[in-house]
Amino acid sequence: MQKLALALAGTLIALNALAEPRSAAVPPANIPYFAANCANCHGTDGRAVSAIPPLAGRDRAYLEETMKAYKTGARPATIMHQLAKGYTDEEIAILAEYFAKQK
């Protein structure tokens, strides 16, 4: 049941990402809010305490490369490949930098 709820939440987030037009840049003050979408699975500020990998403190280049691989379908996933398609490359870079700076 919990997996179904997570899948549903992820799908709703992906649909929201696709439905809302975004500007080219995320204002710095909005980055924590922007990154909050990831908290549904990866925990607050990327500090997951479950089977889902934490994002906090990971290498920025690794996070960015991984998200782009999900986006193109080069890396298989259960839900991330769908979610990643809702982000521009610039937004992926912003998220990767944000999570890399978290302790």
C-alpha cells in the first residue's frame, strides 16, 4: 500500500511539473521550495531514512548526470524517469547543486 501511495504521489508530482510552465531560472529564495518536490521520496533536504537513496551531500556532478540519465531513459527506474522529464537541464543543475550542499 505504501509503494502504491508513493507511486501515486510521484505521478501527481510529475503531472504537476508538466502542467505548470516555468521560467528559465528558479530564484534563489525559492530553491528550497523547488527542491521540496524531492522530499516526498528522498526526505526533507534529501535526507532519506528509507530504502530510497538520500540526496544530501552527494556529488553535484553525479546527481546531475543521474537525473539526466533518468530523463533520457538511459537509466532505468520505477518512477524517476517519469519525474525527471518534468525538469529542464537548468532545473536539474539547480537541484543537483542544492542537494550537494546539504549536510
